[in-house]
Amino acid sequence: MRPVSRKVEVFLEVATTREEIIQALRREACPGCEITIRDVADPKNKARAAHLGIDKLPAIVLNGKPLAYCRKPCPAGKAVREAATEMHPRQKR
């Protein structure tokens, strides 16, 4: 059985983000997750973040939908843990 593919976009300022945060997200992601790091210093990424309604960083978007906690300030570690919970496919019972 193939893992479910999920598209994960991480919006952040690469220049001010500790590498440990990026690595933690990659480590916690599900096997079928495709992770894209989007540096908001790039005007295209900044415009996409604005289009999605993101105004706080770091922000994580799962399959085109910003996760709820991305719209308010939250510690980066908490963001990673909450995103990991959302990224893992639910088990069939």
C-alpha cells in the first residue's frame, strides 16, 4: 500500500530561522509528505503567503490550506508538533 501523498509548504524567513526547526519538520513529516520550504524573502513566496492569509511565521500549509494555528503567534516548536499531527494520515480501523 502506497503512503498518502501530502503537500506541505513551510513559509518562513530562512535568514532568521534556526536550521533545527527545518530539520525537525522534515523528521516529523509523514513518509508520503512532500515538503517545500518557502522563504518569504522571495517576492513570489511572500505573495503566495499573503494570498493564503498568512501573516505570522513560521506558517505551515497542508494541501493548500493553512493550518489554524498559523494565523496567530506560536512558538516554532509547537508549530512543528501540531503540523506533524496534521500531516500523518489517520489510521484505518
